[in-house]
Amino acid sequence: MKKFILSIMLATALTACGEKAETPKENEKPVVKIGASLPLTGNMAHIGVSAQKSLSLALEKWNAKDTKFNYELIVEDDVFDAKKVAMITNKFVNQDKIRALFTVFSIGANVASPITEQAKVIHMTCAYGSQPANGYYNFNNITQYENQTDLMLDELKKRGIKSIALLISNNIGSMQQAEILENKIINDGSIEVVGKEIFNPGTRDFRMIIQKIIDNREPDIFYVDGITPDATLIAKYLNEITGKVNLTTINDFIETPERENFEGLWFVESASGTPKYNKQYKEKYGEQVFLCGANMYDNLDILIESFEKTDGKNIDEVVENLLKIKNKQGAIGLFSIDSEGIVQSFASVKQIINGQSVVIEE
């Protein structure tokens, strides 16, 4: 109930930064400025561009309506670099006077969250873990570790897997998720962890890491948790060394455009684009939506919806409206927002078929 308690404490307080919509000229609507710090270039550009286009799609929907406010979206490229995210966030807050910020993934979200919290600017992200939602003004829209790892363990057991090796990138999101999964596997006792290797971000040759595990004992399946292009490279080296790609993951197969390396493989995917949203996105842009795209559509959609229920003077009222969202049907499917500002949604088991992630029917 952290956010609910804070909302009571802050409801009567107006602050100098981020509390009022921009003063309009006569006969003009007030302007609500919204910033987005996204990786538009570099290894994660496909994720950032997909998020940007999804935000544009949501804004287009609201621009077609008679709204109380005019919404201005300002997007800058953070190149998936934490220092760059910090710089952009400070610029958005102090110069552009944004009312809300969007980011993707924990590398940027964990940097932005303390800044937006202090500035009383709403921050909505799609990032691994609960930390990005820490504080009253921060929200996180991605299926959480507990749901993802429960489903992964269930599927491993269902498929008769008796041994597994873990290949984990040394970044906070991957390490946390892998730790939760490993603990669940060990506590369950039906699957043996026969190897675990931590590799540094930027590793490009995984032959020695894979061979070290195999020399000890080749597992029934390898599990990878990393950042693009980790899963792609591991799949290539597994095929080179063993002649097969016995690999699974949570989300990583859909973070990369090079899905031919994962053809036929099953994995666990967070709540992402529904068939309806994926079709809408493809008809608009002529391409597939990537992880976090649909989440960012929903983030902007519910943010504007929450603003429209207020007079725009007190940002805390917008936060309270966001926290009231329950059982909403959105671009990611059915979701609710809990008292901590975390979107509660559900993962599913999928398979890569012809480059697309397809739900495995029970």
C-alpha cells in the first residue's frame, strides 16, 4: 500500500516542478509535455524504435479525440547507455518541463527513477524487476519475475527436462531473474542445475563458456538470460559445438530481429502485443512489434486517460488515477496496476515459428 499511503500525504501539496500543465494562450488547450528516452541507435535500436512507434500510435488515437489537453511527445536517443539516460532525463525535467517520462529496460529505468521521483514527474517504463517502480511517481509495465519463472519451471518439468545449465549476463536484470529461477529449480528438486556461467555484457565468443559446461556434463537444455545479441551468439555457438540448439529463455528470443537462430525453440514471453495490437502495428508500420512496444502503447494510453480525468494542476491526482486501473484490456491483454505501481500481467509459453512468436496451445 506504499503508493496509496503516499498519495494521501501528497494530495494537498502542489510543487513548483511538474505540477501544472503549461499555461496556454487564449483559446488554446494547456500543453502536457511528455519525454521519452529510448535507444534509437545501437544494438537495442529495434526495441527503442518499436517503442517510439507504439507511443506515436497511442498518441495518434488520442489526437483524434476532443481532449482537455494537447499532448506533446519529445523523444531523444539514449543509445542504451545509463549515463545518457541520466543526462536526457535531467534535460527533460529541468529544461523541457515534462510532466511524464517513458524509458525501456532496467539499465535506463533504474537511473531515471530517482530523478523523476525527486522532480515529481511520472515515470513509466517497461523494465525487468520491481526497482524501476520504486517511489510514488514511478511505474513499471512488464510481467514480473515471479510469474515468468513459475511458468518456466512448470514448462521445463512438463517437457521432462532433468538437467539444465544457466548462462547469465552480468547485469542487474538478468542476474535477478536467473537467481529467482535457479532458487525455484533447486527448491523443486526435480531438475539438476549442472552448470552456471556468468558472462560480462559485450561478450562475443561463447565457445569456452559452453565447452566448460559440456566438459563437466552436457545438460538437457541451456537457459540464457542476457541482452541482445547474447542469445543469438549462444545459439550459433551451441549449434557449432553440439550440432543442436537445445536452448530456452525468458523473452530474449524476441528481443532480436535475428529469430532464424531460434526457429522451433520454445520459451517464456512476458505479456506483449495481443494479435489485435500486433495486426494494428503491422498495418501501420509494415513490420513486427518488438518486446515493450505494446507495453509502451498501454503506458501512454493510460497516462493520457488519467490526465483527462483531472484539471491538470496536481500531478498526484494523475498518479491516483493510474493506481485505480484494474482489469483493463489493453495492447498487452488484460492487466491491472497494483499499489506499488507495478503492472500485473501474465506470461505465456511460446515458440518461434517462421520468425514469429506463437503461443503454444495446451
